[in-house]
Amino acid sequence: MRYALLNSFDALQCADRGVVFHTEQLHRLTAPERTIEAVDVGHIIDAARRLAHAVTTRDSHAQVLGDVLQSLHRVPDGAPDLPKVCEPTAALPAAPAPASARSR
């Protein structure tokens, strides 16, 4: 569980870095002192699309991680024990060998 949570947290951090990167790129492309030419329009649209995708990815990772963390809680000390699903069973006695195997 800890490994899954750490991987989810790493994915969230990576997505957050993507949001920052694409935001800076969009700000660079649309800086007020910069003149926007026809060639730049496609780049601006692509940067905005990538930013929207990065935000969506980050939000979904944050939602999943938040839901998992919210579902974790401590069991009170006085809580009854849950039944064990995989309890070991008693060993069965060995079956006698077939008669044909004994006669050889």
C-alpha cells in the first residue's frame, strides 16, 4: 500500500511540474511585449491544449490520491477483530497407496 501511495504521489508531483512548465510556456508565447504573428497562433493553441491536459491529469491524480488517503483510517483499540479469510486448515491424513502400487 505504501508503494502504491508513493507512486501516486510521484505521479501527482510530475503532473504538477507539467502544469508549471506549460503555464510558463504559454506565458512566454503570449508575453505583452511580444508581437504575435500568424505562425505563433498554432503554438499558442497547442500550449493551451497541453496546459489543459496537464491540469486535468494533475486534478485526477489529486482526486484519486485524496480518495485513497481519505479511505485510510485507524481501527479503534476496542474494535472487534475481523474474521480471517485465509486461516490455515488442518493437514489432511495421507491417503493409502492403491493396491496395485503396493504389490510391485
